[in-house]
Amino acid sequence: MTDEYERSAEFVDPMLAAAWTALAPAVTEALRGAPGPVVDVGAGGGHGTRVIAQAVPGCDVYAVEPSAGLRAVLMARAYESPELRGRVTVLPGGLLDVTLPPRLGAVVAMNVIGHFDPGGRRAIWRLLGERLLPGGRAVLNLQPPAQATAVPRTRFGELRVGHRRYEGWGRAEPAGPGRITWHMTYRTLADGAPAEQAEVSYAWWVLDRDRLRAEVAEHGLRASPTGPGELGLWLVTRAEDVTA
């Protein structure tokens, strides 16, 4: 499996901290009352894993992360917390490759669904339809763009550590039906002057709300928006489950 974050892991985790500050309250509310165990898909460095563990106290959390660079941060973050150390199991690999418990209370997939092509998404919906416990749910977000259109170069992250400033830039271009290619640039500036730069590209499968609803319905599931609209959060539950 190709590690798409091999060159960018050191930048991605700290730059995601601000995003999780915004996501944490809505994800916590979406998980309220969910049974365990909980799967954190594409857990990255563990910002979301920590939120999940607090939102569903006492439950086991399976943090799934294929990137070795991000997984190193995840392992350190889980180990340094005595509370997480006893509850978080780190699984190396992708969601469809790892061994999970036969029944699941919740699945959280933040900033990750676009990594799965249509076939991979169908496999995820099938997994949810087969394994979600009563009252269980998946929480995911749909990130723009919803269609395979170009996205102009935009700065999405900036932070300072010591005497260095770090910037994250991204742009996207169409790469075929339902797919775009993201081109990411991470710049390091020392005292205002460029020092290093890392560039990475990866494929991203777009998904809009209508297609999401239609795809999950094929597996006995329903999707409904949750939380502030600007976050793009969706709750996926069994169609007959009225608890969520």
C-alpha cells in the first residue's frame, strides 16, 4: 500500500489541530449514546481518536491508520495518555484490510471518505449494514468539492514552531469522472525566508449528498446531516433505527 502521507505527515498532524477544534463538539454530539466498540477510520495522528474516546467513555476504540508516519504520532499520542493506552488499539492498514470486531457500535470517518473509490465505498456501506449494533451509527464528513471540478490554490494551514513558520497549500484538478487530484505544497520558512518545501499529490473521489443517500440506502442504511452545516457532517444509521 502506498503511503500518501510519507512526505507530509510531519505537517499534516499539527495543521489538523485547528480543524479538530471545530469538529470536536459536533462529533461528540453525534456520538452521544452510541454503543461501543468504535472504529476511527484514517485516525491520522490521533486528534479525533482522543475526541472519540472522551465522547464514548469506557468503550474500546480501534484506530485504523495506513500511513506509517501518521501512525507513529498516533501511537505516541495514545501511549502518553494512561486513559487512552488502555482503550485504544492501533491497527496498521486501511479500513477494508484490518480485522475488526464482528459487531460495531460506531464508525467515525473524518476527512477520509474521498480516499475510497466507488467500489470501496460500497464495501464500507456493506460493512456498516452487516455489523452496526442497534443504536449504532457512522459519522463522516463530505468535503468540497462535491463534483469533479478544479479548486484554485488556497492556503489551508499555517503555524509556527520555534523560529520556523509552516504553511500548507492545496489545489485540485479534475482527473476523470467522480475524481480529482489534489496537489499539496508544504512550505517551511526560517525567519521569513523559504527553507524547505515538500510537494505531494493524491487522488480524491468526490461525493455529494444525493449520491451518499442513494448509496447507503442500497444497504439498508439512511444518511442525515448533523451538526453545523459548514462542517459537512453526516450520520449514517440503519434505516429502521429511530434512535439517531
